[in-house]
Amino acid sequence: ALLDAIARCRASADGARVRAYRESRGLASAAVAVVIQELVVGDVSGVMFTRDPDMPDEALISSTWGLCEGVVQGAVPCDTFRVGRLDGTIRAHIADKDRLVILVGGAPVEADVAPERRRAPSLSDDVAREVAAQGWRLEAAIGRPLDVEWTRVDGRIVLLQARPITRTMPTGRRLLWDN
């Protein structure tokens, strides 16, 4: 099944819509690369900006119960945590998380969240700080602010993938208040 899926992905490079797109822009045909990733099934997952585009001194974390797919697709409600880079302060908004994405029969599906977990924070302050710290270490290694997908498995944070933040970060001094 894996080899068939790879073949279908690679064949998509010669589909009618792709050909029309290439022809309209004068692009040459190119092979399709296929990335195979292990699905990591975590109990809490999320997305983090190592620098909040609106507040660069904070990491911005969105998290919820279940798989990261629900967060990335915007399909399920998420808690929001802002973690201060200088002092580790936490500002949190806890959502009513009524839905989550779980794995059923090898496929991700939406399901109801147990009533007692709906308004419970998906992360403790300490775990939010740990997620932020891992993101900041990765940012330092790569040399630029990152958008990081992550999950927690058996109490351990696993970074799933990262890419540069595409929104421009403010620089210099900003006037936050004036009398």
C-alpha cells in the first residue's frame, strides 16, 4: 500500500491541472518528491510560533487534546499560551475544547472530548515553558523564528516539524503606551 501511495503521489506531477498550471506559467515538468513521516500519536498536540508576530518577546502556543492534525487544520478548539522569553511568565486563554482528533483504525477522526476535560488546560504552565524552551533552542540552532508542530507522548515533548515563520517580525522600539 505504501509503494502504491508513493506511485500515486509521483504520478500527480503529470495530472491535467498540474500540466495546465505549468503551461500557463512556462514551467518545465519536474519530478515529485515524496516525504514519508511516522505518525506520532500524542495525547496533547499543538503549534508554536517561537516568536509571536505581534509580541516577539513571547512564544505563542496553540494546543489541544489529541493529534496535531486538528490544530493544523483549524478543525478543533485550542487553548492559547503565551510564554515570556525573558521571565517565563504565562498568559493563557483556555478554550472550551469540545472536539479532538484521534486515531481510529489507522485514520484520524474527530471525536467528542470528555466533559471533564473540555475546560481543563491542555498544558500546565511548566509544560508550556518546556515546549517554548525546546522551540527556542531549535530557533537558536536554525537562526530564525520558527513555526513548530509538536506533540506529547508518554510525558515527553516531540517536535514533529518546523518551518520559518513567514510573517515579518517587528524590529526596533515599539510605543506600547503614552500618557
